[in-house]
Amino acid sequence: MKLASRPIRIAILDLNNNTPNEGIRCLREILLSTTGNMYGLPIEFKVFDVRYRNEIPDLSFDVFISSGGPGSPLGLENADWEKKYFSWLEKVWNHNIKAVNDKKYVCFICFSFELMIRYFELALLTRRRSQSFGILPVHKTPAGRSEIIFSRLGDPFFCADFREWQVTEPDNARLYELGAEIIALEKIRPHVELERALMAVRLSAEFVGIQFHPEADPRSMLVHFQDQARKEKIISECGQDKYNIILHRLQDPNYLNPTRETVLPNFLNNAIENLRPEVVFNFSG
């Protein structure tokens, strides 16, 4: 097979624990829309059910996308799947330390971001006082203003943020040791005397973690939130105003669409440019 036609191989690590979700469908959709559209390279991907079936990819893949998922990211030390997941993470990290050209690119999303924080001991991971729930602003840090996955996004930009956990109190000495940088923080809340949570961390040139859901599709989310039972539950717990804001932001293309069309595509494009520089150099499409 010619090098130019060799596909980029991507592993999706599904951490949803067999819980119905839209995240994996959205990731599949983004990858299907990407194949052939970045320097003409085909993309192949495979989904691994990490928590429910104890499936873990090997290192033959070029890129890994580790998904969100339900439940607590703490107290999992005795779970077989977590032992395998952290073993995989260690192997990929160590591979990148030794590799020259064959680096592996990894994006950690939401639940996976929290596991990444735990594994590398980067900050404090705790349950929030109340769930973060909505289409909410994310602010770039100074490092985030030059971050490639946020390129062309506004500051702030908006994201799908649905979580009961948060990452705060970063260990600056540990971040410095690894060469990691905080690239985004949660919305500014001047009326709340609490530290703003980390929303994204660039761990290395190849590893990036994201607390929000960059794959979120506003169309499917709109259908989800218009379900009558779900609508009534949100209104009873959060109020009519909160529900109306969510619907408005899902219907307005200026909120979620830029994030969906930018963050993961930029991550993939950056990976491809570094994995196949000779294809990029010779591309004339």
C-alpha cells in the first residue's frame, strides 16, 4: 500500500458503560465526515467498549479519542476496566517519550478528562455543589489563545457542559514538570466565591484533555431536550428560564456549531499534519 493512501487509524474508547448516549454517534459522524477531506487521506476507526466489555485498543492506531461517560470518576481503583485503561494510557505516554516520528495522538473528553487528571495527578477532582447544566461559555487562558484546537473560535466560546464533577486547584509544579498547560476555564461567575474549574488541559503536543463535549450536535440535542418527560424534569429541577435558554442556544447556530466544527476537526487535522508530513507537503487538492 502506498504511504499516501495508507489510512489514518483511529480508536474510539467508549466509556459510557452501555448507557444510551449520543456522544459515540456524534464522534462517528465527525470521523465519517472527515475521511478523505483532510489532505485526501482515508480514515478508519473502531469503537472499543472499555467499561462494559473491558475492551482496550492496542498501539497500532494513530489516534485515540476517549469519550465521556456516566457516574463517578473516583473510587474505581478495583475495577478491571480502569486498571486496563490506565495501563493503556501508560503505554501510549511511554511510547511517545521514546518515539521520534510515530507519535500517538489522544483526546480525552469529559469523564476521560477526569481520569486523565487523576492518572497524572494534575489537580483536585471533586463533586460539584450542583450540576453544571447547559450550553455555557468557556474562556481561553493566555495559553489557550494560541491553542491549535481552539483556532478561530471566539473568546469565550460556547460548549455543551453537563457534569457533576469538577477539576480545580491545579498542581502547578506537576504541570510544569510535565510541560502541561491549562488552556480553558469555565464561565466567569463574579457572584460565586468559588474557584473556576479547568475546562481543558494541553498535556503534551499529542495529548489534550477537554472537560466539555466538543462533539455535541445541536440538532440531536434539541430533539433530546424537547422530549416531554425530559422537558418537565428539567423545568421542575432547573426552572422554565433555564430550559428556555438551553432551547434558544440549541436553535441558534452561533452557539454550539462553531465548537463542533472546530475543536475535534482541528485536533484531527493537527494529528494528520504531524503523522503524515510528506502527504501534506505533496497535497495539491
